[in-house]
Amino acid sequence: MAIVEREPSAQQQQIDVENPATGAVVRSVPILSAEEVRTLAERGRAAQPAWEALGFEGRARVLRRAQKWVLDHRERLIETIVSETGKTHEDALLAEIGYVGNAFGFWAKNAPEYLADEKVRSANPFVLGRKLVVRYAPLGLVGVIGPWNYPLSNSFGDCIPALAAGNAVILKPSEVTPLTSLLMAEAMRECGLPDGIYQVATGLGETGQAVIDEVDMVMFTGSTATGKKVMERAARTLTPVSLELGGKDPMIVLADADLERAANAATYYSMQNGGQTCISVERAYVEAPVYDAFVAKVTQKVKALRQGAPAGPGSVDVGAITFPKQLDIVSGHVDAARSAGATVLTGGHARTESGRFYEPTVLVDVDHSMACMTEETFGPTLPIMRVNDAEEAVKLANDSPYGLGASVWTSDVTRGEALARRIEAGAVCVNDAQVNYLALELPMGGWKSSGLGSRHGAGGIRKYTRQQSLLVTRLAPKRDLHMFPYKAKTTGLLGRAMKLLYGRGKRD
Ligand code: NDP
């Protein structure tokens, strides 16, 4: 299960993991070659059958131990997550420890039901009396490739259902946040996971490619651009992929909304985790009658946010920008909008004196000619646009290549749900945002350029399996009617039977 069988030395290629909030190098990890990934794959494949043979109960015992480990060691985990992401203590506790703590128990409990044999009945008389069963068998070796924004929930979190289903897993974490995945290797070993069942392949994009080449299925979370490359690479070996990609989640605020709640939510769900959440509120459309009041409330709340290097619980509200290039993207979107006529009501600057930060920012006078309204910004920014009515808001919400999440805010929940159904996104909340992600029973996956497949729910674990159909015949004649030799009389009989079964409908 260990990854780094060798310590990085000066000669070896290695990644220096940096704390984005301070600029200090935390630790170095090796860049694994394709050959080393192959060795991990061989080890994983050799270990997997025994893990599968443990059955749901045996595997659940390990997962439940790991659940306890995560909570018992949460301070150490939070410290590691904060050190490599620069996120706040609370962002690490709520969205990472909280998610994985829940997920271990959820998959331990629900895997047996989601993957239970299903007895099927067929209406076709030609298979009458046969036993028909669908079963879900683990794929073998699953490759999880993860992003940097949630090293525990989005990278490691996807390993949990894969493990619960009986697979061995190789996790390729983002080059900027590999430490949490490595700590989880230590955790899983302590909790009794057999060697080779969870392995971490640290490295860059090439290491990710090598993982794709070796595994039986790829669970990828990351940008849409890389997701396409992953799918292309996987096509070479006809390896199935599940893709959780970028988003540009719209928030629609109607005139009858509880404005105080909507403003608090807009502030929180656009700035939480420094806006580096795939389902962050990335743009808001507000009906004209409440636009000014909404903008005033949000601006006041965003101005009050404290930003800086996290120094324990309650120290700051908004942390650092984790990925160096992301700062250029965020600055680029805001600067371009400003040049095109947008007004920055608060924030609007990068801060790099010590660490890497972007000020919490509110933009108005924006439109869809600007990247800040159409491309994923992935930073602590909220552009707000005035709309005449709900129709215009829905039209603008759908004017996007993305379709990950969305939210509608109104006191008329029936109307809110009707509007939600018209939004082209995999998950839409009414008077809420993001919390759908906590309901692991509810599938979460993107439409359009936001992904393929989903996580959570039955589909979130069945994707890590191969579906096998079984047909068992107990009692049967020596020769079925349709078997050789063909005879005109029997053919006529079968033809009449088909006419009787399928030919009685009307041709309207
Ligand atoms: P990237 O697409 O840049 O990278 C994701 C992972 O893919 C990293 O581990 C990366 O390695 C690896 N990788 C890069 N190139 C290749 C390749 N050619 N083959 C295989 N693997 C490769 O995403 P980010 O890390 O920048 O993450 C941010 C993105 O993730 C945002 O777009 C965000 O919306 C999305 N995301 C989506 C979520 C969802 O559920 N839909 C959840 C969370 C984030 P390396 O880091 O070494 O380059």
C-alpha cells in the first residue's frame, strides 16, 4: 500500500510540495515513472482477489475502522490538508473530514445493498421458467485521478466506494496536493487494509497517463480540458471512464426570495474554500426589483471576510489560492471584466507579499461577453447580473457549456422546483446550494461539459463493477422448439406465436 518505497533524492525527479499560504516547502515526493506505476499495478492485481474474497462484511470492518481513524486523527489530517492547500481550518474540517467521515460509513453500510444480486423477471414467454440474475463483480484495479482543491474528499473520497466494491485502487493525486493521499495510505495500513489494495502514484500528468494505461477503470476529477485527454488516452485500451469536470454554477435570485438568506448563501457558497469548489456559486442572476438590495447585502458581507494564512480554528474566513496558475486565471477574469466595463465593488486584486491570495471580490455591470460570466473562474469572486425576470435568468443560466450545479432562490418552492427542472445541470437546489453533495444517496454528476457518469448513489459504486447477467435453466426439454432442424410447421407456429404476442397493436 505504500507508495513511496524510495525517498526522493537530489538525482531523482521530485515534486516540492509548497504551502500556498506561506510559500514554504512542506515536503518533497517522487515523480513515479510509467515503470513504477506498472509495478504498483502488478502489486494491486495480485492483492485484489483476497480483498474481494473478504466479502462486504470483511471490507466494511476495515472501512469503519478507517472512519474512526479519520475522526480520531482529524487534527493531523486538517494540518496536512491546510499545509498543502492553504485552505482554512473550517474548510478542511467541514468539506473534507466531514465528507470522508460520512463516506466511509455510508459505503460500508450501503455497498451490500447497491451491489446485491438482482433477480429479474422477463415478460418474454421464450425464457419462461429460467432464473434471471444481474450481479455486480468488482472490476479489479481502479485508477482514481484527483484535483488539488479537495485532496481528501475529491481524490481519496472516490477510492472509498471502489474499495467497498472489492477493487484495488491506485490514486494519482494532484502534483500540488499529494500529502493527504499519502497520509491516508498510512491510515489505511493502520486500519488493516491489506498491502497493495490502496496505493498512491505521486507525479505529474505523465504519471496520470501511466495509471490510465494500467487500470480497468478510471475515475477522474479535474478540469474539462484534462478530462478530454483522459478519455482519449483511455480509449486506446477501451478502459471505461467516469469524469467529474469543471462547472460555472449559476444562482438565480427571484424577487420573492428571502434576501438575507440568499445573500448569506451567495457569499458563503462563492467564497468558501476560496471559491475553489467545482460547485461554487460562480455567477448570480438577480431579478431587477431586488437587485440593488441583494448587491448591497452581498458586498457588505464579502467586505467583512477575513483573509490570510490559516492559523487554527476561527482565524480566517478565506484561505489561499492553492494552484499557482489559478491566480493568473482569477486575475485574468477580473481584469478583463474591469477593462470591458465591469465595476469591482470590493476586492479585485491578487496579494502575493507572502503566500498566494486573491481578495474576495464582487463584480457588477457584467454580461456574457465576459469570461468571468462564461468560463470557470475557480476563485473567490462573485459576478452579479441584473435580469428582468425568471425567464431571462433561466436562459442565461443555460447559456453555458457547463452543467454541474445550479440554485434557485424563491419563497414559492413549487415555482422554484419547476424552474430547477428547466436548468441544464446535473444537480439543482432550491433555496440552498452545494449541500446536495452531502446526501450520498443522491447522484452527483455533470451535464454537458461538466462530466460523464456520476458519483454517489447506486451508480456511484456500480461504476466500479462489471455487470454480469446470469440465466439459469433448471427444467427443460431435450430440444427447444427453435432448435435445429428447422421445419416449416414449427416455423409457422413460431410466426403465429409472434403475431399473437407482438402483432396486435394498432398502426395509428
Ligand atoms: P486538472 O485537470 O489540471 O488535473 C486533475 C488531475 O489530472 C491531476 O492529478 C493532474 O495531475 C492529472 N493530469 C493532468 N494531465 C493529465 C493527463 N494527460 N492524463 C492523466 N492525468 C492528468 O484539474 P485541477 O487539479 O486543476 O482541478 C481543478 C478542476 O477540477 C476544476 O476544473 C474543477 O471544477 C474540477 N473539479 C471538479 C469536481 C467535480 O466533482 N465535478 C470536483 C472538484 C474539482 P497534475 O496535478 O500533476 O497536473
